[in-house]
Amino acid sequence: MKSWLILLGGFIVWTVHFFGLYLIAEFAPSATLVIALTILCIIADLWLLRWLRAMACSEAFAQWRRSVGMAGAVLSLLAVLWQGLPVMLA
Amino acid sequence: MRSETGFDPYLYQRFPTQEERPPEEEEGLRRIWCAPKGWEYLTVVNNNYVGIFYLGTAFLFFLLAGVLALLMRVQLAAPLMEVLPQATYNQVFTMHGTVMMFLFAVPMVEAAGVLLLPQMLAARDLPFPRLSAYAFWAYAVGGLAFFASLFVGLAPDGGWFMYPPYTSKAYSPGINADFWLLGIGFIEISAIAGAIEIIVGVLRTRAPGMSLDKMPIFAWAMLVFAVMIIIAFPSVILATLLLEIERAFNWSFFDAARGGDPVLWQHLFWFFGHPEVYIIFLPAAGMMSMIIPTVARTELVGYRLIVLAMIATGFISFGVWAHHMFTVGLPPMTTGFFSAASMAVSLPAGIQVFSWIATLAIGRPRFNAPGLFVLGSIVIFVTGGLTGVMVALVPFDWQAHDTYFIVAHLHYVLIGGMVFPLFAAMYYWIPMVSSRAMSERLAKWVFGLMFTGMNVAFMPMHLAGLMGMPRRVYTYLPGSGWDMLNLISTVGAFLFAFGVLLFLIDLARNFRMAPGGGNAGNVYGAGSLEWLPTELYSTRSIPVVKSREPLWDDPKISDDVEQGRYFLPRSATGLRETIVTSPLLAEPQYVQIMPGPSVWPLVAAIFTAFFFLALTVQAYMFGLASGVITVMAMLRWLSETDRPIAQDEVDIGAGIMVPTYMTGPRSHGWWAMVILMIVMAMISAMAMFGLAFLWSNQPGFWTPPASLGGGIPIALGYGLVVAAAVSCRWLHRMGKNWAVAPVLLAGLAAPLLTWLDIRMWSAVLAPDASGQGAAVFAILSLQGTVAAIGVLFAAYLGWRSLRGLITPTGNSTLDLACLFIGYCGAQGLVGTIFTRAVGA
């Protein structure tokens, strides 16, 4: 389970953010909620990156797993910021 | 990294073994995995046959849908043509889209997985061969019957996305729409069955040592593809069920005048429909990533980035469905998010394209048949991707929506992203299954005609669309400026068709099926395991994998594998078997006994198709009988599995002993059941979303729901069902055989609880009274269906228990029954509370 969390962590954060945004827009439209959720997800991505950076990896698979996880977290960070922009700029 | 299962990785150093293997071992393998004769071809379950049958049938549907496309192009070649009447044209374009998406694209890539994955992973077969056979036959029988509706004028005519209210009973009173709604039911079942097979196969039957970072990129693509099917298809299953119920019983899910909402259909459909594009694209991209390194004679650039991109595509593609609905009038905030996500999804696709270009740039590419098709694919797909970014911009989409610009865009994406890679794959892998490779000389003509034809056909459609030509019109007036563009498109379509025809001629000349060896061999010099010498049992022995291109890195591996110097050089139990490995590091865990040929998957598949088709033509008694026969056939096929094995442990090579039976979360059956439960949970979650959506959008039709207090005893009852299922499994492991009884009772209690809930709701609301009533009773009906399946599980468990087939160590059936009945209780619990909470 830990390996899957490392590999998919960033994308899980993105999923929470995206579907959170959709539910807010559909059922309770509020810019404040959107911004709060975006900040929470950015913090989650940053925490994930810090955790993965600090993780000791001596073997090939563990290194590979960490590098995919970190790239996923970076991609997620960009996507969360990108998708928060329409509301933040409005 | 520590061992995942306690297996000592130093044991791999015992391979390749040095001693000679007795010759009778190979004879034994040949006998156990023997080729079918005569009628036995109908009962075959081996992936070498089922995969080819599957591919052939899917390609047949490609040709049939292609003929429909040509008919449309002839009709549109000039203004006011009268080749097809308007009503027939509507059926033809609906069937073209439906057949291409449901009967060609998804089954084709699934078929490629069934055929290639066991070889790439060096498994004897996929873990549920009978499920593969069932998936194929359900698709083939049902698909052909569905297509035949065109010949009697009953084919669906509402477009491949079947929007209500146009497809409601009021505007589509015939059974054409029902053919679509029920006709694709068996395709959905077939796709999900295939996806379960692929997920468990990729994660649990890889060759020892093939950790996730050494997995072939095609296997990664198929894994993400199958997970996406599991998440996306439930949405369209639910949507088709709801629309069919609305048409048959007048429940108003999508009728705005009675508290339904047609936009709900669009949400449900596109939650499936957009990921569907990536469901088709990802396996094709996986094929590209396998072919390009071979063509370029170098390693793939950015393996880990491509894996990342595939996973990212899998996730982000679920956040773009509403970009098909920008003109519907969504809230501005929603539009903004979906527009942003639609642009973001181009990032992972871009990563893959740049990796392919970089691999070609640093290698020494050969522009042979697969090489030409991958290049063509990159050019066409990138063009389609760029217009995709254009339509992700909301103001542009408002202009281009429902015009031929979209037709051009989607064909560039799908032909570049799937059809060209598929042709590259056919040229590339046909030598693996045929004794003769395809002609390189003819292939250049095929490529030239298809590439030119594709661009001549679809490039002008961008212009026609920007000039205002709408989609789905059967004709147009002269002088609109579209005449020449349409004529050019028609010429292009025929050029493309000539290319395909030439390919067929080449196929007929050169393809000679060689499932028992004697194939043309590794003609392109690839490095992955599917190019090891194989017979019907796959490779003679299963190698230890130490890199991503084992054939490049270890020139002796083919010979060692052939000499039986690796794992499982013989049948350890005298039965069909493969090694089940751990999901991350692929450490050997146990030997799985695989079922052999059987007629029951075929019988179940035929009657599954009859069931749906009988409902379509309203032959309800025949439908009921077909359903019963389907269930009986499945139980019969199951009854031959999960049998006691004489040996508890066997030597799988070099003195390494593993068990022959596994139960609980480490077993492959448990994994399959969990995936099935995810499918059911997604259907249920989508139904609950539907209820919440209607409450949010149609508050004027809402009545106070049944009381939460009244629902608490029912919820508690469901909680007891869960508790019984969990405790039964635990007690049985402690040797308490009587523990089967509580789970049997729980299985029988669940439908009773659903019936009580229905009674309670009936006092408050009728299903045909409003959207709320329809949605609540749909949730209850789904719960009733799950409970009925739970009863079947309980009955099957009771039968096996009475026959003494359930023991404290041999209790896989018990585990799976407990898992399902526990799930049934959990779904009931959530549904009982949720339906009362919305709008309370």
C-alpha cells in the first residue's frame, strides 16, 4: 500500500482538488471555498514532496518509485495551481 | 528495498540451472496445453486462440464501420445527393460511431492485451482464461446481432451519445434507441470482464523479478487502461440503465418537466465518454512505446516519465468530461475548471510524444512498415492534439461545437492516436503469431494511401466546420461553399479505404496462424519477452527478469528458456498452471491451477447476448429464460474451479517450493472480487450522484424524503450483514465450520432489508412521480440487484459447503462469498442513509 501511495500520492491530491472544485461549483459555488481547498491541496503536495525527498532509497526499485512519486507530486502541484487560477483571477 | 513477501531474492542466482531437463517434461507441457480440434475451437480458452479470435472480430467491425463511413461520404460528396434517405443516414452515422467506439476500438486493444500480455510477462496465460473466453463470445455474438439491426431498419439513430430528450419515448418511439441502450449492455460486461483479467494478469502473473520498474511499457499502458475501464464504464452502464427504465416504465430521470434533467445524462455519459478517448489512446501509446525503441534500435527515452504520463492521463482524463458540455450552459465556475483541466491533459500526452521523438532522434531509426506507421501516427495525433487545445478554450468551443471542425479533430485524435499505432502494431507483432511476416513493399503502399487518404479526408473538414457546416446533416444546399471541400473529403476517404483493402490483400497472402510455434520470429530484433520462442503453453520455462529488454541484455536467455533452465520447466501438478507473483517486485508466491477448455463460457456468453437482445425486442419471457441459463452456465463453470490439489507445495525450479493454493488477500481470486466490487461501488456512487444532482437542479420537484429515524433499523440490519460476513471468515479460519451459517443467513437477510426499505419509500413517493422518486427507486433497485447476487453467492457457498469442498485451508469460495455479501451490506447501509439525507 505504501508503494502505491508513493506512486499515486500526487494524483490523489489532484483528484481530491478537482472533484472538490466540481462539487463546490455544482452544489455550493463559493470562491472562498475554492481558494481554501486549493491552498490545502498545495500544502498536501508540498508535504508529499518533502516526505519523498527525505526518504532513504538505496535500491533501484525504491529509487524509481520515489522519482515517479516526486514527478507526480510536481505535476499535481502545477495542475492544482492551474485549476485554481480561474477563480483566483476572476 | 526489503523483500515484499519474504522471498529471498538471492534464490534468483540459482538460475539458469545447469542440469539437463528430462525430455518428457516438454512432452507433458505439450499434452496439457494441446491444440483444439474441430468443434473444440468453440470451447478453447487459451489466450493464443482467444486473442486471435478477438482481434479478428474487432477488425471485422472496423471494416464494417468503415463501409458505413464510405456510405456517408458518398452521400455528402455533393449537395442534395440521394444515396441514403435521411432516416437511414441517421442510423448509419449512429452505427458508425457506436461500432467504432464500442465494437472496434475498446475490444481491439483489449484483444491485443489478451494476446500479447501473457507473452510479454512470460506467464502461461492470463489468470482467468475462461473469463477471457466469456468476454470474447459475449462481445462477438452480441456485437454481430447488434450490427444486424441495421439490415432491418431498426438500428439506433440518435447519435453515438444518445442524448435525451431526443432519445426519450416521446421523440424516439420505436425500438431503435432500445437497441443501443440494451445492445451495448453486453459490450460493457465484456469490457469489464476483460479489464478485470488484465489488471490481475499484469499485477499478479509477471515473470519473477519483473518489478514495476522493469515492466514493459505496454503492460503499464494496459494496466492504466483497465483501471480506467473499471472507473469509467460503470457510469455509462448506469446511464443506459436509467434511460432504458425511463423509456420502459416512465420513470423521469431525464424529463425536465417532471423533475428529471437531460443534463444528468450528459454528465453520466461524458464521465465515461471522455476517458473513453484515453482508454483507446493509452494502449495504442503503449504499443508505440514498445515499437519505437525497436525501430530506432535504442532504449526508450524517459521510461519513467512515460509511466508517469500514463498514470497522469488516467487521472486527469476523469476531470475533463464537461468540456463536451460547454454550450449546455454550465455554471461559469465549472466551465473554468473544466477548461483548465482540458488544457492540462495535453501535458502528459506531450511528454509521451517528446519521448518518442527523442528516442527516434538518438537512435538509428529504420523506416520499415512499423516505423512508417509510428511516424504517421505522431504527425496525425499531434495535429489532432493541437486542435484539441483549441476546443478546450471555451469561446472557441462555442463557435466550433457541433460543426465539422469537431469531426476533423476527433478523427485526427482517434486515427492518429489509435488506428495508425494499431497498424504499426499489426505489422510489428504479426510475425509473432504467423509463420510469414507481411510484405514490406506492399506496406509502403498501404501507409502511403492511408496517410494521404486520412489527411485528404479530414483536413478539409476543419475548414468546412469553420465555414459553419454542422455535424450529422444528411445533405446540404449548393452554393454554401462546402461543395468542393466535401468532394475532396470523399476522395480522401476512398484513398484511405484502398489502403486498408491493400492491407487485407497482404494479410490474406501472408498470414498463416502459427499458435503452436513455427512463427516468423523476431524479425525486427526486439528486446522484450514476447519474442522468446513460444508454444501454446507460452515459454518452455519462465525466466528471471533483470532488465527491461532481457533479449538485448542477455543474448543466451532464449536458449536457456527453451532448455527449461528457469522457473516451471514442467507442469508441477500435471495440470495447466502459472506462477502467481507479488504485485510490486514480482516475487514468486504460489502456483495457480488454471482451468482448461470448457463449453460453459460460450453458453453463458450466448445467453447473455440473448438476454439483452430479448429485452430489446420486448420478448420478456425469453429474456428471463436466457438470464437464468446464463446464471446456471456460470455456476456450472465455477463449480469446476477451486478444487482440492493433491500436492500442497511443488518445486517450481531449482528446488524452490511454493504452495499450490492461496486464499485471502494474496490470492488472485480475491483481487478480481475486489475489482468487481469497485465496479459495483462506482455504479452505486454514480446513482447517488444522480440523486444529488437532481436535488440541486430541480428543487421545485422535491418532496420530504422518508424519515431518517425509520431508516435506522434497516441501516443497522445492513450493518449486521457486514459484521456477519467479516466474522464468518475469521471464525472459519479458527476451525469453526458452523461459521458458514451466519453468512448464509446474512446473504438471505439483505434482500429482505431492501424489500423493507422499498415498502417504506413507497409510502412517501412513487418511482414515476418525479425525478426524485425515479432516482431513489433506482438506488433501491440497484441494491436489490446486488442483494439478489448475494443470495446466489450464499446458495453456491451452501452447496459447496454441503459437498465438503470448504475446509479451513481450502476456503477461497467462502472468502469471496463473505467479501461480496459484506459489500452488499455496506452498499445498503450507505444507500439507506444517503437517500434519506438528500433534501431532508
